[in-house]
Amino acid sequence: MKVLVIQQKMIGDVLTSSILFEPLRKEYPTAELHYLIYPNTRAVVENNPYIDKIIEFNPDWNINIVGFFRFLRRIEATSYDIVIDAYSKIGTGIIAKFSGATTRISFHKEYTRQFYTHTFKYKNHPETKAGLAIENRMLLLQALNKDFPVASKPVIYISDEEKLQVENKLQTAGLSPEYPIIMCGILGSTKIKSYPAPYMATVLDEIVRVVDNAQILFNYIPSQKVEARKIFSLCAETTKKRIFNDIYEKDLRKFILNCTFSEVYIGNEGGAANIAKALSIPTFSLYSPFIKKQDWAIYEDGIRNKSIHPEDFSTQVPGSYKNLKPENFRNELRNFLLKNIRRKIQKSS
């Protein structure tokens, strides 16, 4: 038996949909399980023991008909028995249909339902703390067996060799294993998903006030270097001294490895926050007003995983960060830091 799971989207989506593989392996221990994703998201599923093969889809094929048709022929030749499309767009629907699989599963949408044998409507309210992003994906497995669990937690798998390499690298760069490393997602994937620069600088200053010996690492995409420098320039001088600008990784897998040695993640909600959760690192996430909190509030308990949304304070200015000023959640941030940082937080003598 061969099973194909499709998730052509961003890092957080690919990581979240990877939860399907462990229950599939338990249900079909001898099956070949394949994952179809974009190349730039591969790092979050490397070493996953439940995935037999990662198939990379070139985004250019979305507009290159010849390339797309050749890819469809490859899929057809593989002879899949089951296809689970967690993306449910026209393009992925065509892939599912072209596969020839007798069981094709996805979400119910009027413009794609013709491609599938089973479709499910999205849940609107979560049953567990896992959140809707998790529960809706697990819902797709109900087409195969009603006994599949409602929720499952994303996990990123890191080898011992990778851990040793990054530990040596961080110490060579001047970070002390004695003091906490704090990974800060200072920018979102787009401008409208990024907490305003002056506000973010204030958050960084507050981190240093609470954790005097904090070792702060920045996370942002390479094209955001100018915006990252602006945030750095807005920080207090004491904060700047605690920011290790030289330790920055363009490579996603290397960023993930840096995260493994971080005490907490603080910053914009998105792929980086989901990566931290998959590494069991406590997260304090700041939501864009344009993102529904209930959709992506994965495994939040208010202690290890805490998130803040503008609507938590007011709904009078929808679509604006004006309701999410740093002073609004200062106490929540301080409590999060004090509860989750295990290494020394006193100033080094």
C-alpha cells in the first residue's frame, strides 16, 4: 500500500500536517508513506521516522504547464492507494485525481470536491487544547478509520550529531551555556503579520529587564535584514549588548538547531513559533490582527505556551495592532519568563 499526504504551503502548515504520519504508520505498519511539500519547508520534516519519502513540488510548476504535467505523470506512475490532501486547492486536487488512488480525502470546498471521494467540513470549535489547526487535519483520517485520535502533537526530530555541532558552534560564538538563550521572532512572514518595530523593541527591552543575563537571538527571513536592523536600533543600549546579531542562520534547518538550545521563544506567531512548540520549547506568541487565534492556538495552556491577540484587549480597532501595545501584556510577559526560564536569570557578577 502507498499513501500520499499533500501539503503545499508554508512552514507552519507543513509541520502541522506532519502529525498525520504517526497514526498512519500505526494503522498501516507496512505501507509506504510519502509527503508532498515545497522544497523550502523540507527542514521541518527531516529525520521524521514515520515518513518514508519526501516529494518536493517545484512552485514554478504552478504556472509551468509542461512541468506540472510531467509531475502528474510521475504521481500517476507511483500508483498510490490513498491520497490525503490537507491543502485542498485546484492544483492539489488535480494531483489527487490524477494519482488514480481509489481513496482521495480532503476538506469540503465547492470548487474542489469533484476531485475527492471523501470530504470533511472544517470544525469551528476545538474539542481539545490542541486547537483547530491540529483537529481539522486529524479529522481527515476519519475517512479511513473512526478510531483515529482527535489530536496529535507535531514533533521535529533532531539527531545527536546535529545537537553536538550546534552546541559547539554557539559556544564558539561566545554564548554561555550557563545563561538562558532566548529566540525572538522579531518579524512575521509579511508586514501585516509583523508586530510594529517600536513595540517589538520595547518587548526586547522588557525581556532584558526581567532576565538581565539573557542571550537574545533574532529570527527573520534574509530579505528582512533592513527591518531587523531598525528594531535593533530602537532597543535600549543595555538590550543591544544582550543581542547576538552575528548568530543568524539563513538556512531553516540551522535555525531549528539554534532553537533546540533556546530556553523560550518570544515573538510573532507563525512558522517559528510552531517550530519551537514542536521542539517542546515554551512560546509567547504575538498574533497579527488578521489571523484568527482559535485557528492556530496550538496546545496553549497559558503557561508554557501563551499567546496574545489584539482582540484580547479590545475589538474597537479591528485589523490593527493599536490594541496590542507592550504595556497591555507586560505582566503576562514577565510571568511567562519567570515561570519558564530554568537557568540563572540574575545578573552575572
